[in-house]
Amino acid sequence: MSATHLVDPFNRMAMKRESPPTRRLVAIRVTEKGLKTNSIQLDEFKYWLKNLKLAIKLTLIIIYKFKLKKSFVVLSAKNKRIFEISPFGIVLFLTVLCMVLAYFTESDPTKNFLDKTIQVLNFWQNGFFGLMDFTLQMMMILVFGYALAIYKPFHSILRKLSRIPSNSLQAILFTGLITMMAGLINWGFGLVVGALLARFVYLALEEKGVESNPVLIASAGYLGMAIWHGGLSGSAPLKVAEKGHFLESEIGVIPVSETLFTRWNFMLTGGLILVFILTLLLLSYKKEKVEKPVYSHPLRPVPPGEGSYLARIAGVIMMGIVFLKIFENTGFGLGFFNLNLVNFFLFALTLIAYRSLKQFTEATSEGIKSSVDIFIQFPFYAGIMGLVTHSSLLAEISGYFISTTSSTTLPVLTLISSAFVNLLVPSGGGQWAVQGPILMKASETLSLSSGKMVMIFSYGDQISNLLQPFWALPLLAITGIKARQLLKYCGWLFISGFSYLLLSVYFLF
């Protein structure tokens, strides 16, 4: 047999007889008509692709054997639960999958099974704490957004606003529009505001004796999560605008003037809002009898403090620093606007709102409870990033993207893939850490704008939140709606929004 014979990696006897295939370089040439590859043989790529197919096939067999239902539970002989599919369970599964793929992409013939296994584990451990600053940034943006949403005076404003709609259609459109505006300001703020407004609006109509659809109102109250990544708290565009971010050596610093604050982002995001409003309008015409929501616990807004103004003083000083930062930017650009400044502003605003340190601590403590998943899961996403970047996996996956796409099809593929990956990695920040290096490598090779590719990733990430129950948990608890009820309407909103984004990306990018 020749040295380039493709060996089944799961055939132990074959592995003993055959040596790994030799590595071959693939020359890639970008032309105006697309992308061409000049290579006599692609044995290495075929070898890696075959291993990937085998790993995926093995994974699907395991899933089929254990029958994925509402929760994925593996029972031992004693009928005890030892593993359950949850957001944390998914990140563990992805970690193991990436370890397997990283192992098979390492084709050094001088290393045996043990050496390669230890090397893969070192890749994972070296990356495990590589996103500590990003983890804290994402926790803070959720905590302060949540704390502002449960601020008692703001609660009173929401209750007054909830009395404005006089019929079911007005209630649905009103809730959706306010929620999307709040989501563009801050995704954590929009998530909680949408849930509270959906509950208050439904109860206000019930007091008036007006029939309404609480499930559709709740679905409208979740739309902030389908539009947030194009707003002021978009984690990917804000992260790449920050000096020292983890991809700076590859793509440099991309200011928000090239991502969030562009004319095409304003137009595309505004169009998406209009699509959602029209979809809600169509869905509202179908009259259905639905179960009344069951509220598990009363809402507990946090009032501002009395007698002590220490927190407010500190907040005013911090807010002054924010304005100094803005005015010292003499070039009138937006290079100063990044994730740290957004969190600093939210920190100051929350301190000013609650006045006393005691009330501020109480409100942020409630928000911290909702950020536990970020705290636990982000190190594992960082470990996956370590596996992808330190092994040959990044080069192999990027090579696949480059060899099978062109500058025309990569943006569309990016939108589709980021929407799909978000179902497995339900965090925009965590997903960017895993998918960002691959997309930036491919876009750089194809000479595509990094800023535009960051935003296309963001659009795909946000739209599939409508199918992802992870971030809907606070809304379900507050509105008393069941997940299966919510998915019925969110599914239609996803279809309309995703179709719009797909057409926009294809024709505009």
C-alpha cells in the first residue's frame, strides 16, 4: 500500500499496519470569479474530513441510542441520574467532541496515543482561563441590566405604560416594540423589561375585561433577544473594538464605527424590527383559546435607598468620567466605545438609581443569580477555544471553509452556521470565542471585511435565540407561560426574521 492510503482511525489493526498520511500543502488562489485550488492531491484534507464524519456519526448514534426527549437523561443500573442535557451539559459535550477532533487532526507520526492525548488535554487546560476578562464583562452587562429592570420606580413606569393598549392587537404590537427598543439598549435589560411588560400588559387587559393571547404577548416580550446583537450591548462587535482582545493579532481593533454604527446596520436592524411587527400583526389575526398563565411567585421590585447617598455620589463621579472620556475624543470618532465603557456606564447608572450601597447590593445580587450560567460555562468555552486555536483544528476547519466557499457564499454560510451553533452554545460571547477565530481566518483569506463578517455572525447568533430556551427561562418564570407554548409563535417569528436576514446578507454583502 502507498503511504497516502486513507486509514479508518477506528480500525486498530489498520492503524498498526499503516502510517499516517503525509501532510500536503494546498495552494489557494482567490480570483474575481471565486476561489480555485491548485493541488495534485488532497489526501490530508480527505483524511481529516473522514475523521470528522466518523466522529459526528458516532455522536449521532449515541444520541439516537439514548433518545433525546425533553431532557436527555442517562440512567445507571441503579436507575440514578448521572447526566442530563442542559446548557452546561451541552458545553461539556462540545468539549469532548472538540477533544476528539483535535486528537485526530494531530498527525505527528512520532507521537503515540498517550502523547497525543496529553497534548490535547494541555491545549484545553492552557485555554481554560483565557477568557476571564470577557467572562466578567458579560456577567456585568447582564447583572446591571437586570438590576435596572427591577428598579421599583421603573416598575411603576412599566405598570403605567401597560395600561395604554386598549385591545389585544395593540397589546401585542406595543409589547414587541418596547421590548425591541430595550433590547437594543442592553440585552439583559431588554430580556427582563420584555418579560415584565408582557405580564403587566396581559393583567391590565384582564382587568378591563378584554380577551387577549398571553402566549403571543409573551412571545412579543422575547423579541429583544432576537435583535440585541445589533445594538449597544452586542458582545462580538464591542469585543473586537477593545484593545487587547483575543483576536487583535489576527484582525486588529475594529471600531464600532465599522460595525454597530454603520448605515447598513441601522437599515438592516430597522428592517428586522419592521418584519417582526408585521409578523406579530399576522399572527394576531388567528384567534386561539389558550391556557391562562400560572404565576409561580410574586414580583419583588427593589426600591431606592433612603437617607444615604454614598452610592449616588460614587455613581455621579463615575458618570463624569464617562463624559470626560467622550469629550476627550477630539476626532469625533467612536474608537472609545467598547465593552468596558458600556459596563462602566451601566455601573454608574445603577449606583445613581439606587442611591444607597445597601439597595445597590440587593439589586445586583438578584442580577448575579441570573448570571451564574455565564460564570460556570465561559471557562469551558475558553477551553474549546484553546483546543481550536492551539491544535491543527483551526487550520483544518478554516481550510474547509476556504476550499468550499467563495467571497459570495461565505457571508451566507456564516449567517446559517452562527444561527445553528447558537442552539448549541447559547451565549453570544461564548459562541464568538469558539467561532470567531475560524470565521476571521476564512474572511481574511477571502479578503472580506472583518467588520461586516462580525456583524453577520451577530445577526445569525441573535435570530436563533427565538428557538433557544436558555435565555427564555426568566421570561417563562415571570409570565407563567410554558416553553412549548412560546416556541409555537417564536418559531414563526424565527422563520420570518431569518428569511429576511438571509436575503439581506445575500444581496447587501
